[in-house]
Amino acid sequence: MQETFPTSPRAPSSVRLGATLLALAAIVLASRTTITSLAWIGRVFPGFVLLDNRVVASVGVAHWSGTTVPGLYQSEVVAVDGEEVTSTP
């Protein structure tokens, strides 16, 4: 007598399609994140995050040079190298 092994039922095609689309979205997001991150290599980083309204965001990592400046967070950048600044690039 030949032994048969039980097989698991296949997922419905809508579930397979959803899983495929989710995997594709994850690959696109990972690729975009990697490309954007690679663009930062070699660029100057001031040690703090500047928002669009020229305010220094209240976020930072301990090893960033800007986090050691007292009173830095929530400050507005009004000049860079002595020249007045009216907007962010």
C-alpha cells in the first residue's frame, strides 16, 4: 500500500496576490531607503535636524556633535556664517 502525505491547502488567489503586492512594496521601500541613504555619504552634517521653518528639531543621537550645544533645540536659525537666512534650501 502506497503511503500518501497530507498536503496543505493553497491560499486563495486574493491572499497570494495581496502577499505579492506587499512584498513588492517592501522591496520598493527598501530600495528607495538604501538609495537615499547612500546619497548622504560624504555630505556635511551639522549635528542637528533643521525643519522647514528653520527651527532646530528636538531630536538627536548622543554622538551627534550638535547635541552637546546647550539650548540648541527649538531654536530658530537666523544666520549662517554671519549671513542672514530667510528660508531653508
